[in-house]
Amino acid sequence: MQSEEIRSRFLEFFKKRGHTIIPSASLVPENDSSVLFTTAGMHPLVPYILGEKHPGGKRVANVQKCVRTQDIDEVGDNTHDTFFEMLGNWSFGDYFKKEAIGFSYEFLTSKSEGLGLDPKRIYVTCFEGDENAPKDTESAEIWESIGIPKDRIYFLPAKNNWWQAGENGPCGPDTEVFYDLTKKGLGKMTKEEYLEADSKQEVVEIGNDVFMGYEKKNGVVVGKLKQQNVDFGGGFERLCMVSQGVTNVFATDLFQPIMAKINEFTTLADEKAKRIVADHIRTAVFMIGDGVIPSNTDAGYVLRRLLRRAVRFADKLEMKHDSLSWITETVIEKYGHIYKNLAEKKDEIKKEIDAEEQKFRKTLASGLKLFEKISEKNISGEEAFDLFSSHGFPLEVTLELAKEKGKTVDVAGFNKRFKEHQELSRKGAEQKFKGGLAGHSDKELQYHTATHLLNAALHAILGEHVMQKGSNITPDRLRFDFVHTTKMTPEEIKKVEDFVNEKITEKLLVSFEEMPIEKARELKAIGVFGDKYGELVKVYSIGSEKTGIVSMELCGGPHVTNTSELKGTFKIQKEEAVSAGVRRIKAVLE
């Protein structure tokens, strides 16, 4: 069963069972300063897990784009990749364990509507209980009732069967589904034998029902949520792998065209290097498609790190220097009809990847000469940082080169210098790779609403051509990227500041309405209409019929309820170019 059929079967299966199909959110999270990328299907849906009403109702499903980089060293094995898609279905206070487990089992095993997997190759784990929640015997009993024998159900601790995204936010016990990849079949196994099979990747996780009924704050479970939620996540690449009868994700039809293209450029047999190049370029394509550009901070640093690592492994394969651009084209050919932004941005994506490769190559030769000189002994943090700052070597490249020579690198010393140089002790990419989910602080809510006022001000003062290209909000400031070809004058900046501050003092109502997307278009609500939104959307308005509508935008929220809640004076700290035709504003409420 090819990937496109698996994707369509999943969505049709849950649509028939009362779920609204919603589009994938961006890889770059909105209104969450604690993570660089969307790391799980549930990430964009946290407000609805916490009790906010979803425009699609209490049951939704989708295929969500995700990136995780904490497992980067494992990329190249059978199951790990940095970009992946997650098949997900959710219940926001509607159905719970019995229905969720039933849906999962039926989709995985049904030959007519699902994947038709062999039930005899399925193994299940459940939460064994701890001080936060009791042993999940209910889930185990449900699995037994639908046909999974007791001797293929294992109770494991929180590190295996408790799901959370960071130190804050919703969490809960989960029950995970594993599939036997061996040709002969493993049959009955003791718990110890199962854990051994898992460590050897003889069984692989293909699905996970999370029963999200608890909330964590600062790493501690503080109580139950006001509603019980279900979050099913099925790794798309792994489901393709087991459905297609192969033992690694790189042998699926998702990766085969990319691997075939790489083989056109090399005669070497280093399979791991080929997989790393394929994975990293695929991830880079999706990142750039969602607005990330290479840089030395935050999401841009992750992208740069991946691209430079791809160059390094392409060189190990003796691939010619412009080959990454051709691999990029193959990735877009594979995914462009599903994620149309990739096809639309094809030239831009290729240009960014090619430019980063050329930039890295300019410093690579001199950096390798320096590395050869210093690698006669173990490498200090200062030396590793010099390779990074002067020669563009990501720490990972230095670590890999050192490992090949049997030398060590003072990582702690490097990190100390890196933090000093970039002033990233609080917000840096190295602290955020593993991710977490932020609570929406009062200040973040204020900045979110201020961003809408800023957008309205830019339209009013610079013109209707202004279009949002991205935003980022932290408890300390807002950042807003927008289409505009010239540097703003001091007079324009002052007019924008005055516009926003005037609306704050006018104490305008902030409200939202759920409506069909066509109505939002008719009302001329601001928003990038397209793949990002479903048929039913939220439109936030600032102002009223009585005072006049200042701003009307498609947005998921959350916001303050009145502009008077914006504490302080709106001040633009910096206005600068980020790329051709795109400007960036950083602003504060001080």
C-alpha cells in the first residue's frame, strides 16, 4: 500500500467516524516561544485540549508536519528521521479510552478500510502507574476484549508510557502499539524478551493513544484537566514501512525517489551517509517552505546545522557540489502536490539550499586545515568555538570529525563560549532543541493582540500591499515579518507606534467569531487563505460596530479581551530587512 493511499485511508476512516479533517499547522509554531518547531501533532491543538472550543467540533483528525532534532545522531538507523508526518485523531472531551483504542485497532487491522496489518504481530504497552496516576488496567482490558492476548500486553513506567511535551501543559498516560518486523514472527514474549526486541528494532512503535487528562506546571502534575481528551498519533513513515513490508523508513516510497537520486551522484556504498543526506534535505525543504531561513540563531540555526551536515555527508559520498539542489527538486516533486507551498516556493527553496552549500564550502577548506592542525590532541572548547565562529563549523561537524580521529571535544567549554558570544542563555536554539509547551502568560497574550494592532497599523500607514510573513512572540517582545520593499522612515515608525498606542487607550473590545472560510473572505478578514485553514475558521476582531473595526484577522488565538489590558507603551525597537522584499519589526510594551 503506497503512502498516498495510507494517507487518504486514514483521513477517510476518521471522517466517516465523525471527525472534522483539519489541515496541518506550520512547522513553525504560532504564539509559543518555548519551542522552535511543531514537535507533535497535538502541539497546535493545546488550547482545545485545555478546554477552548475548536471550530471543527469535538472530533478532529489530520496529517501534521513535525520536526524533532534531539534524535539527530540516530538518523540513519531504521526508524529515525528529523522531519516526519504524524497521522492524528483527537477527541476534545468527547470519546475516551474504549472508542479510541477501538478506532486505532480497527484502522490498523481492517483490510477494507484500514491498513490490514496482521493482529498476531501487534504488541501493546500500558502505563504501570506512579504517584501521578494509577495503573492503566482499563486500557489493557479493552485491548484484551478486542483480541490482543494478555501475554502481548506489557505495563511500563512513565518514561515509556506517559506523554507530555515539555514541563508545562497537558499530559497523561498512553498506550502504545508496536509491530513485529521480523520475517518469522516473534510470537509470545515475556516482558524482558519484548524489551530486548524493542531495543533491537525487531518491534517498532506504530501508534500511540494518549489519554490527556492531566496538566503539568514547572514539571509537576498539578491536577486534572476540566475535560478528558484523546490524542492518537501514528508516525506516517513507520506506518508506510510496516504496510509496505520493509524494515526501514528509507525503503518506503516516501524516501525511495530521494535515495535513487542520491545514487545517481555517488558510487559509494555508505548507506548511513545516504540516509542522512536524504533526511536532512527533506527536512530543510519543509523548513524553508514554512518560512525558515539559515541563520546562527533559533530555527535558522537548526536549518543551517542540518544543511551543513548534509554537505559533510555528501562529501563523504564524493557527490558533486551542486547535487543537493537536484535532491531538493526530487523532494518537492514527491510532496509538492500535497503541500502546495513547496511547489509554489520551489525556486526560493532551491536558491536557499544552494546558497547555504556555497557559503559553507567557502569556509570549509580553511576550517579543515585548522582542524587538522588542532586535532593532534583533544580539542578544547575555545578551539571548537573558533571553528564555529570563524569557519562556520557546527559543533556536530567538529564532534564527528573528532570521533573519526579518536579525539574528544570539550562540549561544555564550547557551550559556555557559544552562550557568551550569542547571549542565548535564555532563548538560544541549543536550549530549545528538545522542546516544550509554553503556558500563555499574560504578557504573551498582550503581545499577541499587539501584533494584530501592528498589522493593522502597517496596512493603514504603508499600504494594503503589506502582508504578514511570520511572527514570534515571547514574554519580552514581539517580532513581526512583513512584505515591504523599502526601509521604514523614522516618521513612518512614529506613525505606526502612535496608531497602536491610540488603539490601546481607546479600550477597544477584542472578540472572535467562528465562521465558514467563505464568509471570512467576504468580510475581507486578513489571513493567508489556503492550506493553513479548514472550512470553519476563527476570526478575531478588535473594535466593534459602535467604535469601528480596527482589525479583523483569521487566527487561532488566544488574546486579551480588551485593548486596555495591553500594559505599557508600544515601542518599535528595531526595523530591518530579513530577505529581499521582507522587513522585520521587533517591538515591546514598555
